[in-house]
Amino acid sequence: QVQLVESGGGLVQPGGSLRLSCTSSGIIFSLDIMGWYRQAPGKERELVASITSGGNRNYAESEKGRFTISRDGAKNTVYLQMNSLKPEDTAVYYCNGRYVGGSRDYWGQGTQVTVSS
């Protein structure tokens, strides 16, 4: 019933920018914590950034200064602004959401980001 849908991925040249969006539906209350994860071929899924309903943010060390996570609670949407993209940022990016004290995470289907010349 709960559904997270990502958009905004695509092909971009090194140094370019993209903004990913994730909108949740089928929920009564806003998810307490939302985040972006990514998974490159042959690698484990890793956290990129997260944000709480109170606006507290957490970033992976390698993305600090380049990526910015934000959310619009009224629209049930979380964003990831990605600047100065590098080829190593190439991955499928997944939206994640959960409730504090909840028993499971909710995941989107992912959106492909490819950084290449």
C-alpha cells in the first residue's frame, strides 16, 4: 500500500548536476526518516544521505559538500540535489523511508544515474 516513487535520474556528464525526487503515497502520517541510498554494480547498497521529519541531516562522508538532501512534508516528497557529479557516482539510487519504532523500511524501485562523457 505504501509506495515510494523516484524520478529525476538520467545521463549526465562529469561535473553536471541532477535533482532526484521521491514522493510517497498510501500513508496516513509522514515517514519519520527518509533517505537516499545507492547501489553500483558489484557493490553493496550504501547510504548517501538521510533526513528526519525535524530536518536533521546525515551525509556519507564522500558526498558532503556536493549533495544536499531536503524534504517537503506537505508534499510527502524528499529531494537529493547532486552537484559536481563524478563517474563514481554512477549507480541506481533508491529512496527509503521508515517510522521510528517501525518494523520495516519502505523502498522505491530506484532511478538510474549515469555519469559519463
